[in-house]
Amino acid sequence: MAILGIETSCDETACGIINLDGKVLGNVVASQINTHAPYGGIIPELASRAHLINIYKVYKQTLQESKISSKEIKAIAVTYGPGLAGSLLVGINFAKGLSMSLDVPLIGVNHLEGHIMAALIRDNKLILDLDNSFFPSLCLLISGGHTELILMKSYDKFSLIGQTRDDAVGEAYDKVSRLLGLGYPGGPIIEKMAKNFSNKNRYVLPRAWLNDSYEFSFSGLKTATMNLTNKELFSNNLNKVETQKTISDISYAFQESVFDVLFSKTTNAATEFSCKNILISGGVAANGFLRENFLSKSSFKVIFPEKQFCTDNGIMIASRGLIDYLKNKKLDENLEVTPQLNIL
């Protein structure tokens, strides 16, 4: 008796299976990093083609890892937005066909709700039946495509209180990494380079406070980093050692600027809305610098997903699907791609 989750919103083809008690049975992700790395970012057409190639194989591998048969699947949860339209269509159409062949309910899951659920998975089990002492909680969702502050009043009540006006934070990491000649994806590379700083006070990059609102902007930081890079790295005749030190110091300054803005706005919002917890989800939540500093500097209880559930995966979709299944919420075979935030 299990729930299958299917995630194809961007560049990860993923399936996950949990049982009705919330225990993780299987989790398989086919990454496309090597496909997109030469371009420094996601190419939508290549992503959707890769999903077409991978989706059935990933589904079968997940069944094998879960040690169950398809007859034990009681519902199918699938991401229907937001995301890349072509990629979403692959997952939705596969889920539709599978739900019809297995004669089980089809549940549409908002991608952002899935990421929020990922923070509630501990020791391979979804935390179910949270009492009112957990809510309200503030969710900071940070990834390559999203930067949002979301007030979570219950499993089903969300309010969007702030988001990026331009680049998502993960997108900014990728662009800065490309500026520094470090490669893709940018987050892990910049984190690694920043650890090797020679002088953490050497550079200070700007923070976009936006009149103390809960909105975010990272385009100005990206431009400032580009100008600093051109001045310090490319305008000087540096040897190899000096070049590496400069790249590390710029990486540290960039990462520190990102953390400062995320931490300040998240903490201020959690205080204003009397939140009991801060949940931080999405691919950028795997960043060790952000995790360490949020946990050590915040007066709130800060909850991160396990690193394996930070990036896109099927378990987070299955988890949200399980909650809806237990509440008898489902969508029919007319499920379509919906890029809007829905109830968020």
C-alpha cells in the first residue's frame, strides 16, 4: 500500500515511493547535470527529451528498490507546476497513463509544496499528524528557479509573502560561477572555492534590501560580482596562485552577501508572523555555508531537509501526495500543466 511520486519539473527525472505510514521505500533520480553542464545552465528542449528517455526506466528502478509490485500503488502524485512546460508534460502524461492502467487516483502536486514537505522527512519517514504547536512556520524556498518566503499555517494553508524580482538565488550562483570560470552547477563549486579564502575581509559585495521588504533581488549582486571580477581578476596580470586566491575571496564575498540577505529577511519575517519554526528547502539548502550559519545564528528552530532531499526528487512529491490522499483530495484525468502558484 504505497504512494508513487513523479517529478519532472526541470532537469531531474525522479520517482519516489512511500507507504501510507510515510516510510520511504524507494527513491531514484536520473540527473541531467552532464547534459547541461557544457551550456552553463538548463536547455529546456534537451531536458524534456531526457525525461522521455529516462521516465520509464526510473519508474521501474524505483519499484525494484521499493520491493513492491505496481499493484501495491494506491495513488500517483505528479508535479504539475511550476516548472518547464515540456518537462512537466512528460511527467504528467506518464502519470496519467499509469493511473489509468492501474486504476488508481491521480494527484496533482505543486512543486513548491513538494519542496516544503522535504523538510519534514526525517530518518526516511515523513512526519505526519503534526500538532498545532508546529504552526505557523516560515518556509524559505531557495533553488535554481525559486526564491520565496512562504508562511505555512497548516499542511494546506500557505501565503506567499516575498519572492525574487529577478534571479533566483541558485541562478545567481550559476551565473557567478560562470563569470569566475568555475563551471556548472555553481552552488557546490562556489562553496568549495569559498572555503579556501585567503582573506574573508578582502572584498565586500552589496546587499539588496529593497526598502526592508520581503522581496529579493540578486541581479545587482551578480553585476557587482562581474565588475569586481573584471577589475581584480582580468585586469591584472596574476599568476596561478594569485588567481586562485582572488577567485576564492570573491566566492566568499558573494556567498556571504547571499547569506546576509536570506538570513535577515527570513528572520525578520519569522518574527513578524510569530513563527515557531523556519523551514529551508530547495537545492540551495544543501549549501553547507548557509546551513551552518542559519543553524548557529538563528534564535528560531531551523529545519533543513536531509541533503538527498534538497534537490528535486520523487519522495517530496509522494509525501505531498500522501497528505492529499489521506484527506481524499485528488485531481482527475484532466490534470494539466499549471505554472501558477495555486494556493501558495
